[in-house]
Amino acid sequence: MTSGMDWQGQIGDVWAAEWRRTERSLADLARHLDAAIISVAPDTGNVLDIGSGAGSTSLALHAARPALRITGVDLSSELVALARGRDREALADGPQFLCGDAVAVAAREGPFDLLVSRHGVMFFADPVAAFAGLRAAARDGARMVFSCFDDRSRNIFATIADEAIGAPPAAEAGYQPGPFAFADLEQVERWLTQAGWRPDLATRVPFDYVVGGGADPLGDALSFLSRIGPAARAMAQAAPDERARIEGRLRDALAGHRVGDRIALPASAWIWRLSAA
């Protein structure tokens, strides 16, 4: 399980250090999400980017709609600092990036005409309360577009980690925040409706989750997955012999997905489109 608190500490720091490889891993999904966002984005108005991370979604939207006032918010101070420094020329009149809780920032910086998120909503401790808070900070008729992972079984980066570790994660009773917390389409629709949003469309998007590249894509992939994703914690906690066994199993599984200088794993996400009811 990954909670919102984790992003304020070690996980946020690791993602900041690994931002180039995490951006690469989600680049194929990002092109779908950015297109969905731009398709509903107004020319002017106020936008909130929830869990803005390294700032890519905000920067892509700013490039397409430069007159929008865009606020990115993330729990990780390291990621916020990174986003602020990525493109100083664009940021001179572009997005602002703030560190803090998205709902609290929304209440302070709103009202919003558009809310967006790339994989930033799955870590709310209470999804209904969080989305209700975001709805309170949205204008009537505002739009929201966000992505989240589909079921674990459709995301090979997770299943090969499970196989390498030797067991899938234990099932937890009730809702638990984490990467796959929004995988159940019907459950998410109920949460959104209860929070005052009108779900307009949820689209399943298959994409390539790129974990390795360059002159040694297999070594690059093993390095990346030892830092990011379901195998990382198990590898960090394993004794040396067990870590070596996990790495060996991962290497064998990843080799089957190598095409030239690239290792891409089949993955799947949902892209949700909502309206403020």
C-alpha cells in the first residue's frame, strides 16, 4: 500500500530522483491523457493539476492553452522543486507549483474551471471526502479529467514483480490507497457520484509502460524496477541472496519483452471525464 503520507517522504524523493525514467514509463499514456484534457480545456480560466509531480501535465496544458491560470499541487516538496525548475522560461508566465494537500490548496486557490490529474487521485485517504472537497472548489459546469491504473492483472510491470517476489500482495479489506485503488470502474463511479460529480465517460487505455532503454535496456529496466514499482520495496527489504533471486527472475521475465534497445511492458489505465453536477 502507498499512502499520501508516503509521498511526503522517501517515495516522493525517489520519484524526484527518477523523474526522467518515470516520465518515460508514462509517456505513452500521457499523450492520451493530454489529448483528453486539451479536448475539454477552455481558452481561459483556472485549472488545478492534482498530484502534479514533475509538472509534465501542467506544462503540456500550458503549451496548448497559454492563457489558462494553472496551479499544480503535490505532496512531495522534492517534486514541486523539480517542477518549478524544469522550464524556467515557461514558468515565468505559466503554471505555479505548490506543495500541499490538493483539497486544501483547491479551497484556497479556487474556484476552478478544470481539474486534471495524471495518476494523482489514487492516494486519497477518503476518496468521497476528497472529491467532495474538489467539487466544492469547482465552478458549476467545470470539467475534470484524470487517469488511474486499471486492474493489476492488466499491468505487467506489477504481475512480473509479483511472480519474481513469489507471491501476489495480500488482499486488504476495504479501501486502501495505492496504485490500483481506482481500478474498479463501478466503485469509482459510485464515489464520484456521491461526491457531487457527474461521470461522463471512462475509457480504458492500453499503453506501453517503458521500463528500459539505451545501450543496456535490460540493466536499465532492472535498475528502474528496483527503485520504482511493486518490486522495489521487496528488493530493498530482502536479504542479499533473496534479492539476487528476485533480480534473476525479473531479468528472465523482462528479456521476453525486449525489442531492440527498448523494454516496454503492456499496461492499462482508465481515463475519466467528469462534470461538476
